[in-house]
Amino acid sequence: MSEVPVAPEAYRAYLQELRRNAPKVTRGLVLVYTGDGKGKTTAALGIAVRALGVGWRVAFLQFIKGPWKSSEEHIVPLFGERWLFRKLGRGFTWEHDSLDEDQAAAQEAWQEARNVLLSGDYEVVVLDEINYVLSYRFLPVEMVIETLRQRPSHVHVVCTGRNAPEALVAFADLVTEMRKVKHPFDQGVLAQRGLDF
Ligand code: ATP
Ligand code: MG
């Protein structure tokens, strides 16, 4: 394809052509990024960028809402409906008073994610930090796996977060464990905008 046009109309046409030429997914995969080293969400964003570049649609669903706005939200206007970025549930921070409340919020978040997965509208669906939610048993892993089985076959799914449950690791096609060798946090350097969020 030619150079990326800047004028809005031409850009829209360019995106449409990209979409027309997008490769078909013959076998959607389940990818898991876990471990205690930095890079899990970043890796998922890397896949998202690649997928958008090839003309696919991407849903990036966040199970945990940080106190800050992630910079990735700003990608939205560039790709329009091709890029769905959503904080699930009630903009959930997982700091409720009771387990019941956590589970109810997790269920709510999961219903949204499930609808997106089963819709088949997105070639790539990222379930950011779902491993965390599963490892605390806010959601039963069997239920999530059942939906992964049911999803349309052209949907790739990326699950991120520490402590991916064994059942999900067993089910996934690809599992990468990020291992911390060094992290600046240990030297007192806090998360930085643009690099960490
Ligand atoms: P990133 O979003 O940077 O790829 P991540 O998804 O692998 O990180 P999370 O467990 O989601 O890691 O943690 C999110 C935040 O915590 C990020 O700001 C990240 O830099 C930071 N972080 C990740 N791993 C570590 C670590 N081992 N020690 C300290 N801070 C960490
Ligand atoms: Mg993360």
C-alpha cells in the first residue's frame, strides 16, 4: 500500500483498503502473558498495534482500572471503530469491602468481555489483567475457558496478568512468562507516563 494519507477522507479510504486486504485468521489462538516482570500489557499492546496495522479490529478490555488514564486510550481517534478500548465493569479498582462485591463486579466485567469475544467483531481481543482477577478467584476459570472454546475461530485472545491459573496455561496455545531480572522500582524509580502507562 502507498503512503498513509493525512486528509480525513483519504485516511478513511486508506483504512478501508487496509481492511479489505487484511489477512483472514484461519485459527485464532489464545496467548497468555504472565510472570512478575514488566512487559505483559506492553506485549499485548504490541500485538494490538500490529493487528491494527494489518487491518484487523482490536478490542482492548481492561479488567483493572488504575488511578491514572493510560496513554493507549489516545490511539482511539486514529483508528476509529477498529479500536475498542474499554475499562470493564464499574471502572473497577478491586478494592471493595467484601468478596461478594468483588465477585459481582467481576461478573459484570466478564459479561461485557464475553459479549465482545462471542460477537466475532474483533480479530484480536485483549483481556488485560484477567489473570489477576482469575487468580483471586473473583471469576471461575472454567467459565472463562468455556467461553474461549465457544468463541468464533477467527478470534485471537490475549490474556495478561501475573499468576495465570494452571487451567488457563494448559488451555492456551502460547504462554510467555515475563521474569524480572531488574526493575527500576527497586531503586525507588516510580512508574513513568509514556513508559509504564
Ligand atoms: P507493563 O504494563 O509495563 O507492560 P505489566 O503489565 O507487565 O507492565 P503489571 O503487573 O500490569 O505489569 O503492573 C503494572 C505496573 O507495574 C507498570 O507500571 C509496570 O511498570 C509496573 N511493574 C511491572 N512489573 C514490576 C515489577 N517487577 N516491579 C515493580 N513494578 C513493576
Ligand atoms: Mg499489566
